[in-house]
Amino acid sequence: MSLIYLSAAELSAKLGSGEVSSVEATQAHLDRITAVDGDVHAFLHINAEALKTAADVDARRAAGEQLGELAGVPIAIKDVLCTIGMPSTAGSRILEGWIPPYDATVVSRLRAANLIPLGKTNMDEFAMGSSTEHSAYGPTHNPWDLERIPGGSGGGSAAAVAAFEAPIALGSDTGGSIRQPAAVTGSVGVKPTYGSVSRYGAIALASSLDQVGPVSRTVLDSALVHDIIGGHDPRDSTSLKDTWPSFAAAARAGATAESLKGLRVGVVKQLDAPGFQDGVKLRFHESLAMMEEAGAEIVEVSAPNFEYAVAAYYLILPAEASSNLARFDSVRFGLRVNPAGGGTVEDVMAATRGAGFGAEVKRRIILGTYALSAGYYDEYYGSAQKVRTLIQRDFDAAFAQVDVLVSPSAPTTAFKLGEKIDDPLAMYLNDVTTIPANLAGIPGMGLPIGLAPEDGLPVGLQIMAPARADDRLYKLGATLERMLEEKWGHTLLSQAPNLTPTEMFAASEGAV
Amino acid sequence: MAKAELMDFDKALELFEPVLGFEVHVELNTKTKMFSDAPNFFGGEPNTNITPLDLGLPGSLPVVNEQAVRYSISLGLALGCSIAESSRFARKNYYYPDTPKNYQISQFDEPIAYDGNVEVELADGRKFQISIERAHMEEDAGKLTHIGGSTGRIQGADYSLVDYNRAGVPLVEIVTNMIFGAEKDAPELAKAYVSAIRDIVVSLGISDAKMERGNLRCDANISLSPRGSGKLGTRTETKNVNSLRSVERAIRYEIQRQAAILAKGGTILQETRHWHEDTGVTSAGRPKSDADDYRYFPEPDLLPVVPGAELIEQLRLALPEAPAIRRRRLKEAWSFTDLEFQDVLNSGLLVEVEETVAAGASAQSARKWWTGEIARLANIAGVDASTLVSPLHVSELIALIESGDLTDRLARQVLEGVVAGEGAPHEVVDARGLKVVSDDGALIAAIDEALAAQPDVLAKIRDGKVQAAGAVIGAVMKAMRGSADAARVRELVLERAAVTE
């Protein structure tokens, strides 16, 4: 069985027993990237040091050193995260070739836990988008259908795990950038509680919404990654000082749970909307039935203010982004474009930003600048913050009644590349299900619950829990994953079409 | 810089009422910067005291310096301000290459301190109350050096260099409410106000407070209101005022400049103006309108600052005595004349004199030694007097004089020894053998010898011309190389003259 089809947990067991070396595992994934990434384009950069790092981990293991659970396991890293020795562009031309002098805290934690960074994954420029079509380096393609989007902004990380180019990856989620790509690629992704994972070294889109999280093919793998990257970081002032339970333990408990008896599952009326794709609604309601059958109590809850979530989000996000992106001015790092005939520093800044930013980034900078302007601040930014408070209250009221909330992860399955690129509003509405969790700072998980009958593409379920109760996501997620795979008799991703003729045999053999 | 047309100062005051307002920036002397752990040290190799945050690198995040918060609260309390239970940082957005993030982290609608009052005393003893609107925390910008062009300003420069060592240095900005009624004292009041702020931050020990180094910077706002109009004029904001003297001069200049323009029916442009110390004029900076839009919004990377009532109370109890009150108290306790006290203040030796007195010396002696011999030595060495010798040693020196162990002349030699690092005064006395000779035997021998050498003097003394003894006393003192008590020598000379045959 090829190493690339193993989950991170399975691979780490083989690494631990000495059956497989990290060099072999890393090489297998690098080979896979070579074979398929020309089509998928999940990666922007491959780590030239990966095999060397893997050999080092093997040597230390051979010397008897006690290593962490995921030591020697390869991982892909979203390009929004700063990495020493690897370019970190956030998908933007303005940072082309920029190599940070420091690691993001999550990256240094991965390195300390001896994971092997495989490379940097593609994304919408500065995480602005739902399709990766806004990457300055060309879109990523959905492994289920190369004509379709892999979601965004973290389409690269989701596609990398879905295409078996990496067992696990890091993503970042500002309004759904982990959960929506998970939904449309049939993978798992978690946006942790705001403040539970450090943002230090994550190139900021909207500081009050951004959160780094795991991307994987199994619930347990996400939990294992979350355990490594989570926890207080004094370099991030918004980082929570809580001590966290083991999410891997929660996932393992969930995977062996006999039933869901006593669990109160809330269905947000406003996120079970008539406009959603039929196949999405079908699979969602099937999963509700499955949970009910397993003993869960399904409760309909109302969140009346969710109606305003997208509007509020598209004021708060651009406002913060317009300020966060001001530093890209050519003075200290990144691209510099000198206007013809020279000019003042303002001329150079303007020329650089004009050439370095893509259309969607400019659109949001303009929007945000406007929303913060004197005379408009109260009406736009101020009102949006009020909506945010109301949405938090909706969640508080809902969680007074139920343990978790569920909804479809996204209104539709993967749409075609180019389909919504000229219609920003339609693109924005794709995040209607995921945005409320970011506005409230609560955790959310996306996991696959089947294929839509009409197009044969993955459908995702979103589970949301109260702030700090991320363990509930892993517990319920692992239970559902087990039940679904027992019902199907295979994993969902094993149904993905083979990407290359040479890989066909291995894929059908290895996935079941 | 061409001098603008100026109106006579008294004439200007006849026609207009000056309205003032000040923004004073105080650089805090914390170990590290406001939001990063880079050393708070400006100087040295450019761009060395920096972290990713101080360059605004992508992904970097600010963390609030707690010491800076404590200093800001202390300053707020010393300014008589209320301290906010919760205050917030905000981003002030504007593009300028000395601002690495292209926004400054400052405070906007929720400053840490607000509604204060500072009492300012003019030279003639009159007191003014300056109402403080707010004091808020923020970070300093980097330093631009403009190369090429004639003025050293950005206009006309070929290129500019940026040093981010200063970027992120903690600042407190103190903003006054509008100040009315200063009238012809406006220039002096301005100087007195900035001086009062300097005294306060020095007494708190929270800033090096050196205006010439930019630790304390004053932006002076001034406008003229035509008498009887009841209307405020358009203000200018004068920057780059780097000494107390310049504050006074700049205000005077702006009053005269604005008055000349207004009297001719002209209008004042709302703008920043740069003070030129060398030529004593201000020149136009950038236009500044109330419509400047910094797009402030709460800094999402930082939590609100909630110091807690306990910390505020603790800092309040730890506040030193207000400088103005302290000065009044000391002047009275020491019974100094205005001139004597001013002498101490102008030498910047108030603390040294106070500590010397506390160590047991008399106030007059402490003042005399510090502002006299010690200041003279410091002047020669080109250092601060306070670095030469400790108040404790000065007090010991004075005690040795008062006990008769040292003469003033000997004490100056002992001081030299102390300054040279030879130890405490008594150690120098021992090592150099400088003690006043009180062994009458040695003195009598010297006196007899001197009397024998000058028989004419002896005769005069015996004739009752006691003042003639001076010549013998001088000879004895010379023979003893100063280490004798002149009064005792005189006594003994008269005694020996009487018995010598």
C-alpha cells in the first residue's frame, strides 16, 4: 500500500515502529507532488530541505530519542504563514520571493514537533476569496474535477490533502477559508476558537477574524495537528491563556463512541436555506437523520441576525484588511516598482501597490478605506460591529439550548473555475454558512458527508461549538466519520477520480 | 529662511488675543519598545535595535509593554488626570516611510488618562492653571534623513534614508485644552508649561526628558482672536521646538507673524510650521486640516488596557511629591533667597543639594559646594556635576570643615581626591595627610621660628599693634602648608609673643 494514502496517524504508527522511515514517507509525497501537482497546482513552493529534515528525524529516532506522535510526518503549509527558508507570498505578487527572517509560531511548533514541511500551498491573494482563483500564481484545481474550484482561500492546502500530496496541512480561516475548501474537496478542516491558536507570523487579512487551523483527511489527524499548534503564545496578545484538553483524545473517544445519546444538536434555521443546492440539502438532512438515529436530539434553533452576517463581515474584513495591507509599500520588503521617470516615495508606493495587488485585493482595500472614513465610520464599521455583537448573542442563545450547532459547510458543491470570478457578490455569498463562526470567534469543523447525487461532488457538514469547546467538534466529528465510513464501506476520498493514469491502480487499491 | 513680516509684539497684543494649545510628546525610558522586545535605544548603528514588528514585517504582532503602561498611568496621575478603567489602542492610518506599518498604534477615543490639570508658575510668581484634555500612549516613528537638496527637508532631497531604531519607542502624548487669557505672557507661559511637564517626568523618572535629544517634544498650537470678535482664529501648529528657549521664541514669533498677516486683511493657513532655531523663524510645513482622515479604528491585534483599581492606587501612592510643591517646600525649609534657590534650579542640582542636606549638611554649605566648586570642576571636565561626586561625600566633606578638621582650601584638595576616585573624604584626608594640624607643639615651634625670624614684628605686637601678627600668621600657615587652623594660629602667636623674651 502506497504511503501517500495513509493518514497522518497511520503513518506515524509505521514511523514509530520503524516499518517506514520519514525519508521514505517524505519521498513518496514529493513523488506524488511531482506526478500530479502540474494539474492540481496545490503548491507554490516545495521545500528543498524536506528530505534532509526527514533524514535528521530518522537519525534521531534511530538514536533512541523520544519523538512526538507526528514526528517525521510530512505536512503542507499555507503560504499565508511565515517560514524561515521558504518564500511566503500569501499568494500575492507583492511578496514574490520574500523569505521571512522568522517562523510563524505554528510553524516553529511544527518544527519543534519534528514534522516535515513539504512546501507552501496556494491560496487566494491575502486569503481574499473562495476559489483560489485570486492567487497571483494561478488557480488550484479541485482533485475531484480539475475544471472546478478547490474552494478558498485555502484551496491549496485542501487540494494537497485531497490529492494525497500531503497527509495533513495548515490553513487559515477568516470567513471559511479552511471549512469551505474542506467541503468542496471532501476533506476535513477546523477553524479553532479565536485566540486558541497563535496568529503570530500569519500574514494578517482581518486580525479580529483570522485563525490558523488544521486541514486533513481524517478528524483524528486534524486533532493531532491542533494539539501541536494550539496553546498560548505570548507573542500574540489575543492568544488565550487557557489550558486545552487533548483534541486527539476527544477524537479517539468520539471514534469509539457507541451512540450520540444525550447530545443536543442544533440546526440553525437560517443556515438550512431553500437556496442551497439540492444535493447539499439532501446529504445534510441524511446526516441529521443519522445523528438522530444514533441517539442525538435534533433541535431547530433560530439565529435571526445571521441574515446580516455577510454584510457585516464585508465591512469589518475590508476595514481591517485595508489597514493590515498598508505595510506593503516597497520601502522595507517585497516588490518595488519605480514609476517611469522616477518620482516621490508616494509615487513609488502607488506604482508598487498598483502592480503588486490583484483586483480583489484592491476592491477590498477601497471598500475598507471607505468604511473607515470620517463620516462613514459609524454607519458602516460601527454598525457592522453592532451586528457582530448581535450574532454573538444569537450564538449564546443557541448554545443555551444545544451542545453543538450544525449546518452545511457551503451552500453548493465545487463550482466551475471562472463561474463566479466576475461576480464578487455571488462569490461572497458562498461563505454565508461559515462567516458567523468567525464573527463570533467560535470553533467550527468541516467534514465530508457524501457526494451530491446531481454532480457527484463532495458535500460538507459544518459543526460549531461554543468558544473554547473545540473538543466537542472532534468528538462528534469522529463519531460521524466512523458511522459514515461504516455505512459507505470506504472513505469519501477513495471515490475521487484518479488524477493520472499511472496512479490509477494505486488509488483504487489504496483508498478502500 | 526669509523672515516674514512681523508686527511689534505689544501692538499685536493690543489687537489680538492669543489662544494656545500644546501637544507634548514624552519618550518613556523603558528597557524595551512599546510593542516589541527590541531595546528602547535610539542611536548606534541604524536599523539594529529592531524586531520584525519594528519593520512592519508581514505577520508580526504587537505586544503591549506593561512597564510603559505603568509609566503612563503614573504620568497621568501626576498630571491630575483620571485614569481610564479600560482604555483601547487604535490604529491611526497614514502612509509615511518612517511609519513601518503605515499606521501608528495610538489611542483615540479611549485614552488611558484624561481631564487633568497642571499648575504653572511664571517668573514673577503668578500661577496659571493649564487644563489637560488627555494623555495617551502611542509609538514613535523612525527617523528620516534626507540626502541632497539644500534644506535637509524632504522637499528637494535626492533620496532619504530611514532608521527604524526609534520606531516603536514608547511615547505619551499630553494634550491640553485651549488656553485662554495668557495674553502677553503667552511666550513665557508656553515655556513654563513645557518646563513643568519636564519637571514632572523627571521627578517620576520615566523619561530622560532631554529636549535636545527629542525625548520631550512640543508641538505648539497658536491662533489669534481679534479683540472683541469673540471668534477663534485659524491655528498653526509649530513643530521642531527643541528647547525651552525655543518654545518661548517660537510662540512670540508666531504671534507677531500671524498678527502682521491678519492686520493686513490676510488669512492664516491651517498648517504645521517648522521652527528654525538658528534663524529664529518658522516656515510652512504641510497643510493640516480638521478633515485629515486617519481612519482610526480599534487596534484588533491588542486587547483593551484594563489596569485594575489596585494597580492605579498603588501607583498613586508611589507618586513623588509634585515638583512645584516640592520646590516651594525646599525653598522654605532651606531659607534660601529667590536668587539662591534659582541658582540651584538653574544648575539642575536640586536633587543633589536635597540629598546632601538629608545626609546632614547645612543647606547653605550644600548649595555653596554644589553650585560652586563642584560645578566648576564639572564644567572643566565637561560632565554633569551629579556624576562627579555623591551627595554623601559632599556632606562628609562639609562636616569635616565644620568640625575644624579641614579648611576650605584643604577641602578643595580633598574634593579633588574624591573626584579622582581616591575614596571617601576621610580616606583622602588620611592618604594625602591633609588634616588640619591641631598639635600645638608643632605650631608653637613654627611660630617661635617665625617670630625669631621677624623681630620687628614681635616688637610691634608687644607694643599692642596686634594687626601686625598677620605677617607671622601668614608665614606659619605657609610653613604648615595650609594644614593649620588660622584662628588657632592667631591665638598662639599672641600668646607666644607675650612670653617670648
